[in-house]
Amino acid sequence: MSRQDNTRKGKTSGRGGAKGKGKSTSRGNAPVKSTGHKKSGAKPLAPKRRNAEGALAGKASAAKKKTVNKTEGIRLNKYIANSGVCSRREADTYIATGLVTVNGKVINEMGHKVKREDDVRFDGRRINPELDTYILLNKPKSVASTTSESKGLTVMDLISNATSANVMPVGRLGRNATGLILFTNDDALMKKFHSKGMERLFHVELNKNLKAADIDAIREGISIKGETHAVEEISYVKNASKKEVGLKIKNMGNSIIRTIFEHLGYNVVKVDCVTIAHLTKKDLPRGRWKVLTKQEIELFSML
């Protein structure tokens, strides 16, 4: 009904209507004490300011409440249903019959809550309510490749807007190293990389020219403290000084690079991860991330 219709029926809006039957005392429209005359330039904005403060407080409270709920987790039957196994009602039945475990323990309690990081299994198979997600980051220097919040700026901060999925970095780069890091929540792929290795190509710069004899020694495998450190490939970088080499390894970390060269008397000046398997830095500037394409994801099955 329009304001004009209300006026025809003898009603007022309550917003300062002098002839109304009563004055509104709703929030933001508190009665203003009359002083008998109007003062020029008066700015009765206090009620609006109170409203704004109240709105901000409400948002803060809602955010806090949301955070608490996220920390508490979600009900187990919803977790199972979200993973696509069955409906919530069917999930309750499976829970009651002991087909569901959480972190290795059979759970029969209907209202049990779980968190993202929990190992939830249905009939022995691990399930995940999230879609498999794959993010590729071109890491800049001075950023820690860790999930810890006590290490300053981390790679997790750089991809915080990429996805809401609980992705983790695959492999590591030193704080001062640069280049590609892959993130995923695909447990099968993570296990595959950890068991078979993840092929990565690094551009390494040293403090002095690398001797040909040392390149041959690295190709053969370097024995350090009784342990042999092998690489997949090593060669000088084309059209560059002999301080720069390309090094391909399957090790999940990159400390092996410094270990090898320091053992031979070289200081590592720069380490840059150029490729991970079939993934490259093409069209991915330093500090930026991208979601892998379907074709890029499917190529992992060939590894």
C-alpha cells in the first residue's frame, strides 16, 4: 500500500508527522526533545550514528558466531551426504551400523561433529565433502611455503582467495626460493607424489662457474655422509654463464639442492622452480595463482 493511500485513510508514516496519533520510538527514530524554537544549522545525526554502530556490532557478532561454528565442525551425517555417498537419512543408518570411522575410530553417535582435517572413512574408503581442487602459485621471494600462521607471510596467505577448499601445498620451497608450488586436496594425488616423487625443474644460480667435472659428479650421484643424492638431469642454462644450471629432481623438498652444491664448495644464490611435471609458469606472473584446467588435471593420470 502506498504512502498516499495511508494518508487518505488518516494514517501517517511516523517520520515526523505532526498530526499523527503517536510518535514512533523505533530504533533510529527516537523522539527529539523540543526546545521551543529551531536552531539554524542543527544536525540531529546522533540516532543514525547509533544505528551504524549497532550494525557494525551486529556484523562483528555474526562473524564471530560463524567462526565458532566453523571451528566446531559439521555433523557427521551432513559430511557424508556432502561427499556424495548417500542422503543424510541413509547416512544415519550407516553410522548406526558401524560403517563410518573418524580418525580410525568407529562412530555410532548421530550428532557427532567432524572437522575438515579429520580422516572420515565410509566402509574403509576415505571420503571428502569438497570437490578436488588444484591451484598453481608462482611464489615470490621472502614467502614461507608452510601452513603455519607463526611464520609471517606464507603461501597460504597468497592463495587465500583462490578457494574455500582445504588445499595443502605439495612439496616445499625455501623462503627465499621462487617459482611454482602446487596446492590440492586430492589425497590420491598427494600420495602418488610422495611415493613416486614429483618431477620439478629448477633454475639454479651459483656464486661461481660450475666446473664440468662437478656436473659429471652430480649426474653420477653425490655421496654425502654415507647417503647418495641423485638428480634426474643437470645441464648448463643455454645462453647464460656457467654459474647458472638447470636441475631436475623428484625430491619433495628443495634442501637437496643446497646440500649438493655446498658439499662441492659452491654457494647457491638463486633457486627458481620453473616446472612441476607438465605445469609451467607461462602466463603466470610472480605472486599470482591460477586454478588448473581440466586438461592439466587429467595429465596427472599419466605420471
